[in-house]
Amino acid sequence: MRHAADLLERLPHRDWTVAELARRANTSTRALHEGFRKRLGTTPMAYLRRVRLQRANDRLHAADPGRGATVTAIAVQLGFTNLGRFAADYRRRFGEPPSTTLQRPADRR
């Protein structure tokens, strides 16, 4: 389970499936799900979504919209394919739309 979590942390932009993650972690999909549930209280894909959202938040805070940074570019770089779902999940997690995070002045980030 630790190896799988490390893979998700290191490569969040990849289009992971549970089967591929289990294979790379040298375990079964059932054991992988059970390990994530017991140790982290979540599923592998929910964990990946959480990692991606946190990375998006970090990048949006660090980005400069005056230099062409966009929410779409950051989301796509992290592997989000459904931008509407990304925005809804982001708002639920951080209490504001990603565009607000990006547009916030650097001195208030």
C-alpha cells in the first residue's frame, strides 16, 4: 500500500487505474483497496483525487495569471480531464473556485 501511495504522490498526473496501481505495487486490487481503507480511510482513486487537488491548490497559489497561468492548464497538467468536476471538487475541498485562488493577489495568498 505504501508503494502505491508513493506512486500516486510522485506521478499524480498519470492516468492510473486500480489494476495498474496494484500491479505496480505487486499486490491484488482487493488487497490494495483494503490497505488504503485500513491505513488511510479512503480508496486509491479518492486518495489520488485528494493528492491532485492539493497539488492544484499549491500551483494555483504559486501561479501568476499575469504571466499566462490558467486554471485549465494547471488542472490538465495534473491529470484532471473533466474540468467541471475538477472545479466542483476544488470548491468543495477549499471553499472557493480555483479561479478565485489563482486571481488572489500574491500578498494575500
